Amino acid sequence: MDDTPDNHPAGSDDAHTRPGTGPRPPDGEGSGPDDEGHDHAVVLGAGPAGLLTARVLAGYFPRVTVLERDGLPDDGPGFRPGVPQSRHVHVLWSRGIEVMERLLPGITAELTGAGAVLLESPRDFLWLSPADWFQPVPGARMLVGSRQLLDWTLRRAVRRDRRIEVLGGRAVTGLVAGPDRRAVTGVTLRDRAPLAARLVVDATGRTSKAPAWLAALGYPAPEVTRYDSHLGYASRAYAPPEAPQAGPVARRWRGMYVQGRPESPRGGVLVPQEDGSWLVTLLGNGEHVPPTRDPEFLEFARSLRSPALYEAIRDAEPLSEPTGFRATANEWRHYERMDRWPEGLLVVGDAACRFNPVYGHGMSVAAGAAHALDSALAGLPAHRVPAEARALQRRTAEAAAVAWQIATSEDLRYPWTEGPPPDRATRVLQRYMSRVMAGANTDPAISGPFFGVLSLSAPPNTLLAPGTVLRVLSKWRLPTAPDAPPYPPHHAG
């Protein structure tokens, strides 16, 4: 597919009715007719949060520049040092798919055409929940593929918009502010001239320097809420072995997920990748962090609640060395609560709120924040956007609330989790959700609402609808932590 800047993605004809339909200025910071940056928005970070935000802002600013510290390969997907988590399993839930498709029509087909896979969860999986094996009940769509492929495909699609310029190898060192420091008016860069902007968006992820940059302008540090269940990852790529025709691991599945629980805090997930390989991520909490060496990696897989994942990879050919990842704490920097906030600044994505990645919500929340920003900006002329930055910060922060509630309430089931202790409402929610999980394993009337909330496609109160509550309570005899069989009966040979 042509990747030149002058080609718009499918469905981008709205450029004829939205601002900025003229040609993009030549490459290079500071180019264009307005050296004061009055027609310009700058986004820091070229991950999903930054790219989707840039796509939204292109509907309101004639020029949008995305600055990324890492070099950006143009010849295909590639690893970037700034995204170390990209070597581990990534999923995009149905809500994220929906928003990305709305902002970049055709992006799903482009991703699947490049080898990413759309799966129906849990039907396409062997999935052992904390309660039991999921039967083939209704659930939600998810897109799986490497994070490198997703970033590269998004970058190609965004670059086709002539209003957007994506520049790699640009290290931002701070914010530029007006004389009274009440408004951000641009950014400073290492070894380059400052870049003026009417709006600056920090989407630099977990390594965001926004607290230090704000402190340099005289603003206080944001309040921070943090929960850490000390989850650790170890991942490895495999060439799938020849599929067995019969037996307990007959391959009637496309992915696998064995979840842990407090008394057995070890798990693992297997998903297909665009090159036909499997990516296997093992996970464990506290003292059960998975190893990153042979043969311990395979032995850890053998120790899971079910031998299914171990049996799947025992005879598979390893294609990479195991790689670890440990930065998995939930952390919310509450910029939306600050009493003072500069005009012209917005912080989104993991730079504002990051989650334990085991729940797979980070990219879908980033998409939801971009959608919230688009809705909040509707009808607002560009010259008024800086003054609305505080309200925009609050609106985009709301997109993280459901994922935060899911991640933190589940992490608080582990006694060693660091963070504020669970209140009574959280403990009640945990008990109810254990009942929901037990029912969702086999009952379509419960699995539908459960996966609607898990995929961020439905609000949490969906699970509190009278009919759903009655259905859940009718299964009060079901154990919430039974001894599950080694393999799910519906996948037996």
C-alpha cells in the first residue's frame, strides 16, 4: 500500500470539510507560515495514544506534529527501545478496535491483511479462569498481533493525513511557557530549536517527564494513586509444532489463557502472531515471577494450574530467548485533580494512567481517551482549545476509570499488593465478581455482559442490571475456586 503523505486513508474525505486541508508543510520543525505556533498542535510520543490523538487533533488544527524520541523504521515493523513491553503479548479489545476503525477507517483490514488475527474470546481460546474453564459462550472480539506491527500500521495510516507529520529521533527536554507561566506555548528539544505550539499533548507513556516539566514551571506535583501486585512477565516466541489430531490437546483452539489466583499466582497466555509463530507470555506475582532462562521457562509452564500450555509448547521450536518485564504497577497521576493547570497542555495514555498489563486494557483505554477528546473538541475552534485544557484533561481521564477499577480491584485479591487497602465496596465487588466469573464460564446470559465490560464496550453497571444479578445469584451453589480438570471437556479429542 502506498505510504506517501499525499494519500488519505479510506474514509478520510472529511478533510474537505474540516480545517487544514492544504498541503502539509515540508519536513522539519518550525516550518510553515506561523512561527508562533498558532495553527499548530504538538504530540509527544508515537505509540497508539499519541498517534490516535494526532488523528483527532488534525480535525481541529491545520498542522499536527508527532515527536518521538526513538528512531522510527520506515521499512517495516521493528523493535523500539522506548517500548520494551512490545516483546510481550498485546491484545486490543473490541472497544479499541471500534474507536480505531472510526478514526482510521480501514485500519482493521490493514492490520489483518498484514497478519494480525481477529479472535472471538473466549470461543477461540482454551481459557482457564480463576473459577473454571470457559465453555464456548458468547464473549467479545479481540485483535492480536505484535505491538511492533500495530505501531507501524497505525503510523502509516496517520502519516497519510497531510495535516500530520511524524518525526522520529526527536528528544523533547521540556515545556516552553509564556511569561506568566500560565500557558504552555511549545517544547524544547535536545540539539534543536524550540518548537512553538498552541497545544502540547504528552503521550510519552510510562517514562513521561511531565511532573518534572510542570515543576520547572512552578506547578505542584500531581497526586498519585498506586497499586502494585508485583506481577512479572517472561515471554518467548515459538514455531508451532505439527497439530495433534486427537487427544487432550487436539488443537481446536487458536489461543490459550491459563489464569492464576491468589493461592496459585502463576499463569500464561499464548496467542498467534502475524508471522505464523506463537508468542507465549508467562506471568506470576510476588515470589512467583517467571524465569528468563532455559530450562526454567518450560518448567514454569509445567507448574501452571493446567498442563495444557506446557503440552502445547513442549515440542515447539523456540524462536527467541525469554525476555522479562517487571514494570507492571497500576499508577494514576491525577492531573485532572490539580487546582492549577496550564493552558495548552494535555497528558494522555500511560503518561497519565497506566495499568497492570495483564488485563490487556492499555491500548483500548488510549483509544477511548482519543474518542473522548474528539467528543469534547466538537465544535470548538482551535484558538479556544488551549483555554479548555483543564476540562479536556478531566474528560480524557474519565476514559481510564473502568479499566482502573477492574485492574485494581482484581490486584487487591493478592495479599502482598502494595497500595491503599480495599474498602468495603471493593470487597463486596470482589465477592460479586467471583460469582459473575463462575457463572460466565458456562452461562451465555452472564458471559455476554461480563465480556462486554471486560472489553470496555459496556459500562460496569451492565453487570448490575436486575436480570443479570438474578442470573448470577441463581448460581450461588457454584464454587468460585474449584479444582478444575486439567483440560476443558469441549476441547478433548
